[in-house]
Amino acid sequence: MNIDAPTPRLKARLRRYKLSPAQYRLLMEQHQNVCWICGDGDSCRLAIDHEHFGKQRVRGLLCKRCNMALGLLADDPVLVERARKYLLDPPAFRLLGT
């Protein structure tokens, strides 16, 4: 995405999240143009992830899949941690001895 010649869509996104082009460029550079969570960048346009409650501050740049995953978990760190633990140690593996 060319921040020096932003598309109308990018301009609207920057306005919506109150980001200057310089701030967006800083995020892109910090994230090395890839999703902060999964590292994907080649096959996607990064979403501007933001808080959904309170000040709605920008948190970073995520691919669509990771951004949606956080939303499906209600942006709740407790649920995200429980999901992480579930994936690392699935209860059925212990119960079924698999």
C-alpha cells in the first residue's frame, strides 16, 4: 500500500481512526508490513485494529483473519488466553489418551 499516494479508501480509514499518514507509515514500518499476530503480509491488506470500547484507540495492524478472530473472542484477553491454553493442551487429548 502506497502511503505517499493514498487511495480514497485509505484516506477514509485514516480519518476514521484519526491517524496521520506519518503515523500510519510508522505503524507499517514497525510491523514490517505484516500482521502483528500471524506475520502474514503477502496475501492481505492489513486492517487497522482498534479498541471497540472506550477510546477506540488504534492497537496496530492485523490481517483480516486475525482481526476477526479477536472480534469473535470479544476482544477479551481472558478468552484469548483460554483459547491459547486450549490449543496448547486440548482436554480431549488427555481424556481420550490421544
